Amino acid sequence: MDKTKPEQQPGFRFQPGDYESPGMQRMQESLTERAIELLGIIEGRVVDIGCGTGYSTHVLEDVGFDVVGIDPNEEMVEKAKSLGL
């Protein structure tokens, strides 16, 4: 499937709008919650590498982690900032 769009930043497959669907947000939240459960870690500092729009970052913050999110896609970072992350 070709996800190329005229407004897409070169080299990035996903764009901020790709993460807007409730299904995608639930999936990210579910995967993050499951990772926390499997790792058995309940507190600490986390670096969310490739944080995208920040939905996983948000879940980690909600359960008490101190999170720093980084992403090479400036549009993704701007979306995360708009969500207060």
C-alpha cells in the first residue's frame, strides 16, 4: 500500500493524521499498557523513541512515569505538543 501524500515529509511513512482514528489510539494504548505489565516496571524515567503523536507517551505519563518523547518527524512532535505532551 502506497501511503505517499503530497504533504508527507520525505522519508516518513506515517503522518500525524494517520494516528487520529479511535482504533489506532486504542491499539497504541493497549500495547503500551501490555508492555508495562510484561516488564513489571511501575515507576521511573522513560525515553519514548519514535513517540509519534504521543499517545503512548500519554499512557506512560498517566501511570506515573517521567517520560521524554523524541521523534524525527517535526509534524508528529507538533501534534504531541498540541496534546500537552
